[in-house]
Amino acid sequence: MSRSSVPIRVVCLVAFACLAASSFVKLVLGGDQVSTQRQTSADTKQAARQDSGDSAAGARLTRGKKLMLKDGNFQLVREYERKGDRVRYFSLERGAWEEIPAALVDWEATAKAQAEADKTSAALLGKIHAQEEATKIETVLDVDASLQVAPGIFLPPGEGMFAIEGKSVTPIEQVGSQVKTDKKTFLKQVLSPIPIVPGKRNVEIPGAKAKTRISSNGPEFYLREAPPDPDRNSSVHRSSRPGESGPEVELVRATVKGNKRQLESIRSMFGQDLGVERNSIAIQRWEVAATVYRFTLGEPLPPGEYALAEILPDGMNLYVWDFGVDGPQVSPAKK
């Protein structure tokens, strides 16, 4: 072997040793870095779980009652009971039953704190209920608030009956009618020795003229009802339960008698109704949207007093939409 090959071998061995040492250092440091990252991740998750547990504990504590102490502190409890000179309570903080002397409890402050908590809860429930009611009303009004009834004319929001005359929209108020016994028929029954004269009851509206007046003899009518909701009071009055297939509405011409308008007469005998008489005018019903109905006339309306009445299973609804049709105004003759 030549002398020149020995230094070359030494250099190669030194280089190999350096390379191995470098790889070992990287392996050790890399393992430590991975371990550090894993430990950091574990610590982060543990802290998150702890924060979540603290938040959950806080949420649980806020639902407890305050058992006020005379030193100004308090115990948050789920419930408590007084037994002689001791008070037993379930601590929400420690999740266990505990006891303290009753003399340490400030009962007046405890009652005051409970009253304030009840007041806050009631206010919160009232606010939530009001928001729910507002949501229901908005849902009802927004469903068909943009319903067009004539070119450029839209049905106003809210429930009720509306008369459409060209581009004019007139709300019609509901009024209450009365059922009264016909005096002449009652007198005949009293004078008759044999009870064969049938009784007669009249459905009447007080007053000779309706408050709402229209001038067109061919109006259309729109009725908007509220969606079925047993918890909501509707502005549309009924004297009985309605049918399930939509409102059965009739247009009735009233007979003016003195200071009242008679809508129908009901004849009866021995407590049984024999027949109903009313002057109905043909109309047709169209369902144009959910809970919105359109009524069109089958003939022109002459001047007079009228009422739109809903016919229910047990008879006419005593709350009707009354209106009057005024004839064309006659200009005074020129002299």
C-alpha cells in the first residue's frame, strides 16, 4: 500500500463521522420539536376544554338561586330547605348537598334577590312573547300585502273587508246586528187560543243608514282573513265557528224600517226553525291568495242599504259588513 492512500482514507472517515453526527443531531432536535408541538397542541386543547367547562359552569350557575348570607356573600344553589336551625341546599358550584347554620342566612335579602330574579325572568319571557307575536303579525301581513286589485292599486295590509271602486279602496267595518222578536207576530200568538201561529224573529242593524257609503253600482269586494291560529285574536268577528272550506258570504239587501235595517226573518214553531227569509243578491267568490277572497257581483246594485254577511253552520254571523249605495247626484235644474 502506498503512503499517499493513507491520508485519503483518513479524510473519508472524518467526513463520514461528521455526516453521521449531523444526522443524529437533526433526528434528536426534530424529535424534540415534534414533541414540543404535540405538547403545545395538547395544552391548547386542554385550555379550550377548561374554558368550555368554565363557560358551561357559568351558564349552569346563572340558572341557580341566590342564598344570601349575612356577611354579604351568597351561595348559588339549585334548591334549599330549612330544617330547624340548619339550612340544607344543593350547591351548583360543587354539585353536592351541603348544610350551614340558618343563623348565617339573610332571609330578607334572599327573598329580595329571588323577587328580582323572577321579575327579570318575567320581563325576558314577555319580550320573547312580544317578539313571537310580532313575527306572527309580520308573517300574516307580508304574505299578500302586495296583492294588486286594480292597475297600480294594492290591497292594504291587515284583515277585514274592502270595497274596490275603480282605483278607490274603502275598508268596511264590521258591525253587530241584533235578533229581536217580531212584535206583531208575538201579539197574534198571545191572542190565538190555539198555538198554531209560528213565531218570528228579525235580525236587525241599529240605524237607518250605514256609515260606509259607495257610489258605484258595480263594486268588487275583498276579504282578507288571518291564518288559523288559536293563540291569536283576529279583528274579524264571528258569532260561531267558521267552515273549513273558506267563508260563505252572502250579499243581503236590508229593509229599512224606521231607525233600523232588517236583514232577515226567521220563522219558528215549537222551538224549531221553519224557514229563513232574506233578500240575497248573487255574488261569486274567488280565492285569489291564501286567506284572501274576492267577491264579484252578478247584477248592478241599485241605491239602498246592504250588508255582507258570513253564513255559518248555525246561521248568519251576527257581525256583518254594512254599507250603503248612494244614487247618482242630480244637479239642480237651471232656472
